[in-house]
Amino acid sequence: MRVPVDQIEKWTQQTVSAFAALGRAEIIAAARSWLQADAMLEGATSPAPVIAASRSNAGVAHLILGNSSEADVAFREAEEHWRRVIESVATLDVPLTGTSSFHFRLAAKVPHALMEARRQRYRHLAEVARAITRFNHLFADPANLTSGLVAHRTSEMATILSEILGPASAEVCLLTMTGASLNDAATFFSYVRKSAEFAHSPSTLANGLSSDRTILEGAVALTALLGLPAFLAMEHQRKATVTPSQCPNLT
């Protein structure tokens, strides 16, 4: 079942609101928004990138709430959806229209080669999203923190994301942040940037339903990344405000 246009727009707005809440360090509100967004897609099978992003964000939400087992399930499902998205790029419809006479000649002589070269960009984007999901998944196991695995993978992820998304991207900033304290608003500032980017074009995904490329780009952009400082700050805040007998109401 494909998600209707209006439902994707609502999902996008709810997802963006989660980034905005996290930017204000309102971690429970962010988790609630991501889980509500994910519930909107229940039973849907496409568009696959949106479902993958939604399940990945649901995993982050469960981590915020301290539900590691639910986070593990969500991340595994997200990784599987991203795997399918990566495979589907092989048949992704990409335009061969060139911006120069060289591109026109190349498209005329070797259209398949040019199409594959352009598909490569979208394959890289999908691979980046899967890498983000896998990185987030590490936080579901406390042993990955104590062993130093998360810290080690952080450096690797920063290099990968810098090459694909750019060194000044919000994701790279989350990974390379230094000197932020557990109570420092700067720890969450990159999430403010993410919400602001989509606030200017909230209907990007819905308007791009005729283009699988637009959907993929938007879904990747809305896949939340956890940086180590942000995760530690979330853990600190959650333990300080939520007791075992005081579970947040998500309805």
C-alpha cells in the first residue's frame, strides 16, 4: 500500500516538529513526534525511503525513552528497508538531460553509462542513510559505549558523511562537536538547523511524489542522526526526569 500524498505531508510535518523539539532539548516531545509520525505509515509498503527513515527515527525515539529492545527492532527493520532502497536505485528513473553540449553528446552516445553515473549519487545517498541507521543502532547496546566502539565509529562516520553530505552539514557537525556539556543548548543546535531546512519547504516530499528521486533525497535528509554528545545529553536528561514509575504518555 502506498502512502497517500496528504499523509506523507503530515508525516513530514510531524517529523520536522520532532527535529525542532530536539533542537529545544525537549527530548520526550521529540520522541513522541517521531513515534506519532511512524504510526501514520503503519501498514504501508511504499514509498520505501520514507518508511525506512520513519523506522530509523522511531528507533531513535525508543532510545530516548530508554526502550532498547524496541529500538533494536526498529533499527533492524529500517536497515532492511534501506537495503531494498539501495537495490531499487538500479532501476531508478533519472533524467538524461544535460546542462552542456558535452552532456547532450554523451547522452546520445552512451545513455546507459550516463544514467548509471547519475544513479550513483542516489545510491550514495541511500547508503549514507543506511549508515546513519546502523550508527544509531550502536547506541541500543550499552557495551558499544563502554568499549569505545561508538567513539571509534564516530570518526569513520564523520569522514563518510563529509564526503557525501558536505563538511558543513548538520550531521557532520553532530559528529565532530567538542566541548559541549550535558546541559549545553549547543549540543542540540544541529537539530535546529535540520528543522529550519525543511521549514522553508514543508511539502517537499508530498510535492515530489511523481519523482522517486525527490522522495529519496527528502527521506535521507529527514533521517535523524545521533551524535555521541547529543545521546549522552539525552540520557542525562531522561534519567533526571523519568523514573521507573513515571513513563511518558505517547498518545
